[in-house]
Amino acid sequence: LGGEQVLRVARQCLEILVNRGIGVILSTRGEMPDDVIELLSSHAPFVRVNLPLASMDDDYTATWEPGTAPPRRRLFLAQRLLRAGITPQIRMDPVIPYVNDESEQVRELVSAVDSLGLQRMTVSFMHLRPGLHLQLEREAPALARRIVLGRYPSLSRRPDSWPPPPLSQRSASRGRLQTLAAARRLERNVCTR
């Protein structure tokens, strides 16, 4: 949620939906005002909040998710939601090969989720949709661009395809995640698409 007008309209829409018993699913990489949390809290059974958190590193966030809340602000939002009776769904999203799937970054993220008392985390891999492919070519740092785009060999054959990373890369990343999550007794739900 962002911008005063957008925020006001979004809050009004949420109020209409939850007051009619219609469930809502929100996903934010940003902040959430107290009044919105209070509204959602009063209708907690009808509310699900997804918090994508791809890394605990501020530099990663500034590079790959410009304009979004820093990781620790998202964790603070998760704490506020928990206090309001809403269990947020933390999503390691997206996992980008050789960018945020290395053991130390994953360990730090799993530890942060565990420290909140949450027992589950969803993990999904980046799918290189055509628009994202073009954005990476325009905006990503040169080395990161070469590393990431190099993990998607099918792009050279069909640039209009939406491939996930190669199976070997997903398997290696999944193995690291499973090992680290199991050590914390954290249930992980890996999206395989």
C-alpha cells in the first residue's frame, strides 16, 4: 500500500469486503498503517497477509526490489500483524539463482522467520517472464544480469517463454533450504512451478 489516495481507496475496499464477510488476501513488500492493521485484526478469520522477503540484506533489497520496505521493516510488520492476531505468510519470493539462494543468505532469512515464532515459509523460484527479462536487461547490474540470464538457457531458444530456473538449480537450492529449515523445525512449502 502506498500513496495517500491509493491507501485511502484500498482501505475503503478492504472495509467493504471484510464487513461483508468476504475474505481478502494481501501481499505487500511495504508498510501497513496502524488503522489498516486494526481493520484487518477485527476481521482476522477473513484475512491472509503474504509478506515476500527474498533476503535479509539491505543492499540486495535496494538493488532487486527498489522502493520497497527494507527487510527489517517487513519483519516488524510481521510482528505487528502477529500481535493483532493475524499470522502472516512469509514468502521467500523470488529465489534467484546465484543471487539470493546461497547458504548464508538463506540461513539468515530462515533464522529471522524462526525468531518470529512462525513455523512455515513458502519458497518460490523466479520465473523469467518476458517483461521481467527486459527489465533485468535494462536495470540489473552487469554481473548479476549475466549470472541470472545465463541460468535461463531456454530464453535463447524461445524469448517469449516463461521458464523457471533449470531443474538442477532448483534442486540444489531446494536442498539447501530443506537442510536449513529442518534445523529450525520450520515447515517449508516450495512452489515447484
